[in-house]
Amino acid sequence: MAVKNNKENVSPDEYLKEESNYLRGTIEDSLNDPITGSLPYEDTKILKFHGSYQQHDRDVEKERKKQKLEPLYQFMIRVRAAGGVATPAQWLALDKISSEYADGTLKLTTRQSFQFHGIFKKNLKSSMQSINNALMTTIATCGDVNRNVMCNPNPFKSAVAEEAYKYAAELSEYFLPKSNAYYEIWLNKEKVKTTQEEVEPLYKKRYLPRKFKIGIAIPPNNDIDVYASDLGFTVIEEKGKLVGFNVSVGGGMGATFGDETTYPRLADYIGFIKPEELINVAEKVIEIQRDYGNRKDRKHARIKYTIAHRGVDWFVEELEKRLGYALEPNKPFHFTTNGDLYGWLKGINNKWFYTLFVENGRVKDQENYTLKSALREVAEIHTGDFRLTGNQNLIIGNVEEKDKQQIEEILIKHGVQNDVTHTGLRRNAIACVALNTCGLAFAEAERYLPSLIDKLDTIIRDNGLEEEAITIRMTGCPNGCGRSRLGEIGFIGKSPGRYNVYLGASHNGDRLNTLYREMLDEAGILKELEPIIKSYAEEREEKETFGDFVHRKKIID
């Protein structure tokens, strides 16, 4: 694809999208190039819309350069699953794909998706086809479109939760790209011959300025972190019925070090809508971002900047003009936590749901903890489903009473249960993938956070806080994939082995944390946090969370 002269003063990505022939590019030809393990730059940009990122193994980068070899290119694939739900058959298929084509592991993401890592170009198409054969897809899990729609993962906690999940699935399906490129490239479908010009009725030729994320939250749980979503719908329940949603817009966690014009932002609530208005309101919000989002600078292209620059009042006025009516005032609601509740819960359908702690969302076998094998064995006898949470954990869902004991026995046999020795700190931890595969990471996250928590746990236990649910989040860069700015303790990697430390987010996700110290190594982190944790143990008020405590004590400004 040739790139036009930039007469419009827009990002080069805008021309790449426009000239991609509705997301086809030259991907099909590039996949068949045996000379390199990579795709051309232009195709890697378009590949994201198909649900995959080109990466390389940074652990072997220096050695391969010495040997005058190209980087060890590989691909990440993300699987779309509205609300994070998969059948046992789908779980077994994903397990098999991870072993045959990827690095042998499954990653459960913070947006209720499945991720594969370490897939080589020669296996990319086979992986996509295997995912499709399992009646799943990767389309639009990345790229400048609406991505996976999040929702509380247990729709059988209440009747309104079940209804909300159905709305999440409807939103997810409605906002898929209409192009047939995905089916032609990966599933060998012939291009449909028609005299009509192909169109994307919502996204148009240039799609959105940047990615777009939707979430549905069900109070009192904010387990999807709705304030971090571009567009959020908070369920309003009255007398046991879902009467509508409070609409929130403009959330986003990403920023760039050294650029103060970039920043995380919490979404604003702008009004209440009835259930039948959901799709139309979502579509009009996306239209506004399509038409007014910044297409010159991708660092400022998310809807949070559109709203910050033009104002919430302007946004509401524009939305109501397109709707043809005014939004109703927000209705009251209350969030208590953005964490998960572990263990068995009986649903209103009289079936059981087991929320299992999965450290940093990585499903793999380890010595005395064969998680991947355990879940494979569960899937072989399970008649319900599997549900991903927004905190990288897993719910074994819709378990029949007669199967409950057998599933417990399988987990015990493999050393897989919610370890009662885990502190509340560990149970409320999130880390992004970071090194060795993410090209944006400055420092470790997933591979390092468990060992840091080992050391912090010593301090936690010494102060009698092992059951205290303190949210701790780590990312290898400031782009926000692990929502580190919503941790009561947050770490953002700035260089290898060094992190900026942030404190004071709320325990329910409605307040960002604040920079406390910069460029700390592990010794510095422990030295700074130990007296604060000790003070929290001795001076906290009844039911006071860690984030609220550091504000009350003015530990941060």
C-alpha cells in the first residue's frame, strides 16, 4: 500500500486504513512470503483489526543481532468473547491451539478476552482457522474499532445481571466491522462479487481515530472498571428489574512519559437511558467520536481527549442533537469494589459458579500447580461454561450440583484451588504481559510482580493485613493495559528494574491514583511502602481502604 502525500494533515495511519481496501491490505500475499518471519509495516497495522499484533521475543534480541539474524518475530492473537464466556468445547479448542501453535499458555486479559502468544507467521492462518472452527473469532479485538464488550461475568447472580449480559453480547455483535476481509484472508472465502460498492456504514473507510471500548457495570460491583471505558453503561435496578442505564463517556488509562498533554482520565456520567435506547445511544456516541476524534495525532485520538478538549456539555449537546431528544438525569447507584469474590456462589438458576484466582491471568502448568491440565480435565466433564473476569481470573460457571464435588476433586488433585495462604494483596493484583513480547514495555510486569508481592507479603503479614483487599497493579509502560492508574498501589515501568509508584486510587475504581515516587528499584519500593503499610495497620479507621487512608493521612497530595 502506498501512502498518500499528507495534504490533509492527518496521521499516516488514516491513509493506511483508507487504502487498505476495507482491511485487506496485502496481508494475504505477505503471509506467503517465506523470506521473513514478519509482515510489512503497513500490514501489521491492518492486522490489528483482525485481532493480532506482530511482536518479537525481546529476550533473544541482542543475541540474534550478533548473529545477524532478524528479530524472532511472532504474533499475539486475541479472541473475542463478549462478557468473557466460552463453552467447555471452546475451552478445549483454545487449550489445543495454545499447545499446537502458541507458547503453550493461555492469557486471560483484563478485558475478558483470551490471548495466545508466541505464534509464528507460518502458523497464523491455521490458528485463526482453528479459532473459527471452535465457533469463536478474533475480529475487531484490536484496531480502531469497538473492541470486546465487557460485562459482569456472572449473569446468574441476579435477573438483571443475566439481562445485562445479553445486552453486552448484542452491542458486541452490532458494532463488528462489516467488511468481509477477515473471512477472505483467514477462512478462504471468495470475495463476494457484486455491482455495489463495499461500504462500512458506521466506520466508513477510515474507521475510528483510535480503539474504542465499551463496558456494562452492575452495581455494587465495578469489576469491569467502567470508569476506564470510552463508553460505559451502569445498570440501574429498581424493584429487581433492569430499568435502564446511566451512560458514562470519556474514560481511558493510557499516557506517554514526558508528554503532559497525555493523561489517564475517568469517564463522566452524562445521563440515564432506557434499555431500548442502548444500541442507538451507543451508535451515536461512536459516530461523534468518528466525526470529531483527533485524526492528526494518535496520542490524542481517544474519546477522552475529544471530550476534554471540547467539554462534556458540548458532547451531551451533540449527542442529544443526533438522538433527537434529551437524556434523563443520572439515577443514583453505588459501587463497593472493583475486585472479584472468590470461591463458590450459587446462582439464581440453582447452579454453581466457582471463581478461581489465576495469578496475572496466565494459564499454564507449573510444579505442584498444574492449572492448565486441571482446567482441561474440568472442561472434559463440565456441562456449563467458563467465564473470564475483568481482573484476569476465571469462573467455572453453571456447574450442576452433581458435578460440583468432582470438579473440586480435579482442582485439588492438580494443586489448583484458591490458596487460603494468598494475601488479599495478591488476590487483588493485576499485571500486563510486558516483557518479553510487548514492544512498548520499558520494564517487566507479569513476570516480576509475583516475586515483588512475595516480599511485600512479608510486610503485610507482619502487620496483620493478610486479609485486607488492597488492589495492586503493575504495567511495563504507561499505556494502561493493566489499568495500573486504578490500583491503590500502582507501578508503571520506566526502565528495566525501575518503576514509578502511584498511590491512592479508590477501592471501587472511581478515583485515579497519584504519583508518589519516581524511578524506584525493588529496594526503594520496599523501603517506601513498608512504613506506609505499617501506618495503615496502626492508624486506619474502621473499614477504611488503603487508597482512602493515604489520602486522609496526606501521604499523597
